[in-house]
Amino acid sequence: MAATDFKDYYAILGVNKTASQEEIKQAFRKLARKYHPDVNPGNKQAEARFKEINEAYEVVSDPDKRKKYDQFGQYWKQAGQGFPSGGAGVDMGGFDFSQYGNFDEFINELLGRFGGASPRGGRQTYSYRTPTGAPSGFGGFNDFGYQDPGAATAQDSEAAITLTFGEAFHGVQKRFSLGNETIDVRIPAGAKTGTRLRVRGKGQINPMTQQRGDLYLKVELQPHSFFQMEGDNLVCEVAITPDEATLGASIDVPTPDGMVNVKLPAGVRSGQSLRLRGKGWPLAKGGRGDQLVKVAVAPPKDLSQQEREYYEKIRAIRTYNPRSHLSQVKL
């Protein structure tokens, strides 16, 4: 393809290069309705525009094609492939690409003429990038960036992994199938929802360099019947009776280490939290976070006759009114 034949697919669809897939789809549908041959019978210009819109949408609506187009501009179709020999019907812009095995070799040879030898004696590699804004073809050598061997030229991938609270707290080893390959991954203690774990060299293979990227595992925790996470703290809710809230009490509370005895202060309110230091979630820097015990006062639903009598007596002699200040409330 000659440089003058380059088509800016984003401009054709009237969207920015950063447009989402939904924005691209909406723009395509709007233009397709406007230039559809059924709406413009006999209009050759509209027909050509309709074909151009379809061509653009076919590329930028496909994540893989769009990625290559964004990276290589007008040469996106050649990425990762051997160059054609320049046979009939192939416009090579007057240049013989047959001497190169693939597009990557062409880029390295082209810029190698100007970059000289690697200062460490190793092979220099280069990666093509399109400038910010619309994709371009060869817009000058500013469109190319130098990259040392070992730089991130491979393709990373991401997968979700669901763990129970117990697995995440203690750490666990999980087995994964990656195509024909099976790997064992050790999940360290303390993973939380949103934690990303890096498995080196287990990502996708870059078709240009044949280097393999990394696999990132994004952790999701299954809900637990008692524990929850709030930041680095482990949180639970414990019900107490009205007399325990009023008089104070000593109660047993589950923790990851087992039951511990917790002293309730007299007058504790519903919703108040008690902190158990060092009884929470494992921290990445070492040690443990805290466990927060949220108190919920639970009045009894079924009272014995004697309990009811005592509650009625308490009500009759009670002097505390928690709503006394409400009479002063105004808009």
C-alpha cells in the first residue's frame, strides 16, 4: 500500500482514536443508515462511502485488528506476517519487501541504518508507534521508538480467580490450564478482591517478537457468611442483648484464629465497633491487620412472662430518654 492510500478509519467513522466500542458502534450505525444504498438508490458516491464505512468498522470494531491498526498504521495487515513478494496486483510503493521475513525485520533494518550498533554489543530492536490522535502511515521517523532487548515487547494477559476467605487468608496453590500447558500457582496469604498477582512468562505470545508476556491473576473473594473486608480490616457483626449493651458483658467472638473473649463496655451502642488488634487480615508488608467487631443490639422477639414483667418494670422506672433532644430540632 502506498502512503497516499492510507485510510484513517477513525476519521471515516467520525470518532476519536480513544473512542469506546459502544461509541464506534453508534457512529457506524448512524453513518450506515445515512449512506445505505437502499436510502440512496443510484448514488455511486453514497455507495462508495457506505463501503468505506463498512471497511473502517470491520477493523476498529475488532479488538485484535484495532490494536494492530493503532500500532502499525497503514502497515497493520503486514504485522506478524511475511511480506508479499510484490507480485501482480500488490502495490509495494516501489520498494522490494521480499528481502525481509516479516515486518519486524523491516523496521529493525530500516532504523538500524541510523541507530548504529548497540552500546552493549547486543541487538537493537525497535517498535513502531502511531502518534497521539489519528493513526498514520510513515509520518517520519518520529513515529518509531527505540527499545532495548528485554523491554516489554511481549503481550500480557489477565484472568480472574475466585478464592474463598480461607484460601485467601492462609494462601493456597491453584492449578490452571493454559491451552495445552498446566501450571501450578502459589497464591500468597493475604490476597483480597482486586489483588493482581503476576505470573511471569505465562501470558500471550507476541506475534511480532515471539516473546511471551506475563499472566496477571485478578483475585475475587467469595462472600463469607460472617466475615467481610473493609480496606485492610476484617469486619464482622455480633448481636448482643439489651441487658448486655446496658450493663456490659463478656462475649465470645470468632476470629481467623478461633474464638476470643471480648469485653463489652457498659452502654455500648448498636453499630459501635470494637477493635481487635492484630486479629485481622495478613498484610503485604508483614503482620496482621485488625478485626473490627460491629455491635448490633438485638431485642428478643419472644419473651417469657417473667421477662416481660421485668421489662415493664424497667420501663416504668426508667429515667433515661434518648430522644429528649428531638424537641429542639427545627428546619
